Amino acid sequence: MTATDHSQKLIDVAAQAAADKLAHDIIAFDVSDVLSITDAFLIVSAPNDRQVKAIAEEIEDQLREQLDVKPLRREGEREGRWILLDFLDIVVHVQHSEERSFYSLDRLWKDCPELPLPADAMATRNRPENAVTDAAGNAVAAAEDES
């Protein structure tokens, strides 16, 4: 069994929303063959708690606006270190970079096939930790060197 077209649409919208908020290392796994509770996992990370929250909120907003989908469950918002958004067909993990490194979900699910992602999401792989964002987690232009 493979992830459904509906699940892929959810992944595409969520991954683009995460990329728009400068998430790092966006990856999606088709877990439908090994889990019966969901089709796919989307894993993203950010370097600080505020950005983790901003990414999770943007993913929620975009899935609601574009596909009229709301999460069945949301966990971890208070701490802002690892927010889990359960949309039934997909589960989104928005992790602080330290939690991502420690729990290593990528390694745990590496035997599952990766799902295709939008180009902006693919470009986030190995994004440097010092990517520049404003207070809301939006991408801003880096300060130019005045030399």
C-alpha cells in the first residue's frame, strides 16, 4: 500500500508552508506499509522555539485555507520544542533542531520511501542554522556586508 493522492496533497501544502517559514531539512516518509494509523510523516525543524511555533501555525493555517483540513490533535505547543500535528492521513512533526538530532526520527523511518516535495521544501535540506527570520518566523533578507 502507498500513500494516497490526498495524503500527497496534504504533504505538499504542509511542506510548502514549512518552507515559507524557513523550516530546515524538510522530509516526508510514506509510512503506510508499516503503520495502519496514517499514510505519511512530514518532519521539519527550526533553530528556536518561536520559529517551531510559527511553522506549526503556518502549516495549520495553510491546510485549513487550501484544503479545508484541521488537525485532529495538536501536542507540544506549550514547550515549543516538538509540536505534533495529527491530520489523520498525515502526521507532521515540527521539531527544534536539538530534539530532531536527539530523537532522530529520520533514522528511525529511513527504510520507508521518501515522498516527493515541492522545490522550495527540497531546497531546505541542510539549510544553515543562522537563516535570518523576523519575530514571526518569516524569511527576511540577510543584512548585506558593508565592506
